[in-house]
Amino acid sequence: MSVSSPVYRRSAIALAVGVMLLFAGACTTSPAQRSPSRSATPPHTTSSSTVPSSDRTVRLACADAGSGLTPTGDVNLAVGGITLEGLSGSVRGSSADELGMRVPAGHKLYFFKAPAWLKAGAAATTIELVSASGGYLAWVPARIWTSATGDTDLTPWLASKVVFTGCADRDVTYFGGLLSIDPNICLTLQISGASGEPRQIPVGSSALC
């Protein structure tokens, strides 16, 4: 058969087309065979979405305190050289969110303000929640409490133990208080100083706790 015949030319064209399709199929990968694209990086999770562990300790020095006016009234809790203002009798907290206190997202907590007053020269004092207490201590440096332009962020300061150093030459007040998982606050504080046995103090109404 002559290479110039119509039949030969049609056969040659068909062969060429078939070879082209074969190579095209070999170079094409189906969607199911392609490598998966890289996963998006998950958003950074801040401490604001996490409740602190139960053994966290916060230490507040003399420089963290505000000027201290001697507490007045009969609803204060005094142990050794420290006085917790308003912390006596039935104690009921208010929603931290409604009071402008920022707490970990997704956790309903109730706040009760209880400034901690230390007289000049008082020994360093530790306040600790006993393990069965369902809440947190939340005292913060005075500069944070007094300079907040919006909500006061308590999250970095939530703890189960706070150590107050006080000042040698002046009475001072530390600002903050207690957070509870229940509005009817029922917490037990263990308070200890440089001397004497630690004292456990129940906080809240005995009828409700």
C-alpha cells in the first residue's frame, strides 16, 4: 500500500492521536490521587479559655499593694496580721461578667470583692483554698485593678494560693476577692503567717454550705 494512499494517511493519523491520548492520560492525575493540601494552622488558644490548675500560686509583693485604710465595720474577717474586708456571715457573689471582670471563656463564675488589708510590718501571709472548695482566689496588683480602662482581666491571676508579703513601713491593701462556681459562695480558706498554726476559715452561710 502506498504511503500516499488515503487509507495509509488515515491509519497514521489515528495512530498519532492514540499515542497523544496515551501520554496525556499518563501525565494526568485524578483528583483522588493528588496529595492532600496542607491543613490550616489551628488558631492560637490563649489562657483566657483555660481554667488554671488547682495548685497555682500567686505572690504579691509590697509594690503590688495599694495604700491601706484601716477597715471599719463588723463584717470583716481578721486572722493574724491580715483582714479580709466584708468577708463574714452569708456571702453571695455576683456574676463576674456583669461586674466587668474577665474570666476564662465558657466558665460561669461568681465574684465577691474582698480587699485584703495588712498592717505595717505584718509577717508574710498565705491564703489557700482547701482542695474541696469550688472556686478561686483572685487578688491582683493594684496597678491592674486601678488602671483598667475596661473589664479587669482576672484570668492570669486566678489561683488556689496567694502569698501576701506586705510592706514594712506602711499599711497596705491588696485588691481582689473570691470567685466561686456557685453564687452562694461556700469556700474554705486556710490562712497562715510566719508564726502560729494555719487556721481554716469557712466562708459562706452555714445554712447554705
